[in-house]
Amino acid sequence: MEQKSSVNTGNMRKVIICIVIAALTFATMEVALKLAGKNMDSFQLTFLRFLLGGIILAPPAFIESKHSGYRINGKDLGWLLLVGIMGVAISMLAYQLGVLRCNASTAAPLMCTSPLFSMVIAHLFTSEKMDRDKWIAFCIGLVAIFFMLRPWDVQEGNTVTGFILMIVAASTFGAYSVMGKRSIGRIGTFTQTSISFFLGSFALLAVLLATGHPVVSGIAENWPLVVYVGVVVTGIGYFFYFMGIKESDATTGSMAFFIKPAIAPVFAIIILHETVLWNTVVGIILLISASAITIRDKFRRH
């Protein structure tokens, strides 16, 4: 019994470390993307970010695929292309464009509403239906969005266009998550994520080439930020997020997104010198409350 307890304690310590690292890297995302986006094209930066992220996740994906023995077929690739387009070329591009048109302290919690959209999308298109707690969490989330948007007096640095883009990003990322659930058990977490990142970034590359957006220009001058948003935030951040899930479960792993809205504004204040007003604080508290309800509901079901 003592040996089993020791193993569980060690495993939980590993899970906590993974969740904290993931939360900290994700919490710097908006600040890093805002800084990088000042000197680089949004389409280009999103392409590079997920290309690098896919490369970082490729080794654990290879190990996972070799261990499972599952071979990716043409149908899988077609599906993962759609998943990648939804997650990278649509959601994360809208996210990048939205971050540049919002304060980072507003964009971060708005993006964290994506699990609420996931619940509704799953309710509409899968057998995973909304229950009483999920509806309560969703309604609280809507109120949180209202406070963060502050429509009665939009905060300086925020724009209506930015709000729309962030809500599009959050809702389509929710769709990306629901789509991913359909095949992730068969293909594997790291394998599916890495391949969908590659395919989504290649789809975006096609858009870059077709529309004349820059592909490599500006990278040399901004390489520290490119490396940070691609390797650290997207690659390493998602690696530790998925490691936390692997060592526990998706419910526990989602704690990273529970922590992010509480600490992301701190980085925005320190690095970008943004001002966080009372309405943003209220919105964050409401959003954390909604997240707590959904996590409690998931634990109850497990």
C-alpha cells in the first residue's frame, strides 16, 4: 500500500508540474503574439508558429505512433486536414488578428471561453449532451464575455473588430476541439495534434503564396519572438499540456486553461503596461467560476 501511495504522489507531482508549465506558457501567448505581430504579417506568423509547433510535437508523436502500431491512412489525412484548417488556418489566424486589435488582458480570457463553445457544439453535433451544470456554466460564460467586452464604454486598446475576431477564434477552436475528439482516441493525441498542425500550417502557406503575403521575410530580424511563439508557447506549451493529460486525464489537464485567465493579465500589465479595469476582473472571476463548474461536472462523471 505504501508503495502504491508513493507512486501516486510522484505521478501527481508530475501532473502538477506539467499543468503549471503549460499554464505559464499559454498565459504569455497573447503578450508574445502582440509583440511579434507588430513587425510581422499575421498570416505569416500563424503559419510559422504552427509549423514549429508541429516539429516540436513530431518526436513524441513518432514514439506514440510506434507504440500504438496504428498506421495513418489517406482517410485519416483528409480528416486531419479539415481539423488543421479549422484549428490553424481559421481559428488561430482569427486569434492572431484579434490579439492585435484587443488588449492582451482582454484577449486572453476571451480565448479561454472556447471550452464553453465546445460544449454547445458537442451538444448540437455529437451524443455528448448539455446537462444542467453545463448550461449554468455556459450562461455564466456569456455574462463574463459581456463584462469583458464592456459594450457601454469600450476600453482603450480594445475594438469591436477585435472582439468579433476573438469570439470567432474561441468558437472555431471549440469546433476544432470537438472535431479532434472524433479521431484522437484512434490516431493518438500527439500524432493527431502534430499532423493537424502541419497540415493546417501548409494550408495557410498556400494562402500566403496565393495572396502574396510574406513567408520568410522578417524572420531574421524577429527570430527570438518567432522561436518563442512557435517553439515555447505552441510546441513546448502543448507538449506539457498533453503530458499532463496523459499522466492523468483530460479533465485534470484542462486545469491549465482554468489557471491561464487568472495570470495572463499579470503578464500584460508587467510587459505591455496595460491597465486592467474592474470589468475585466469581474469577467475573469465569472469565467473561472464557469470553468470550475464544468470541471466539477467532469470529475463527477468520471
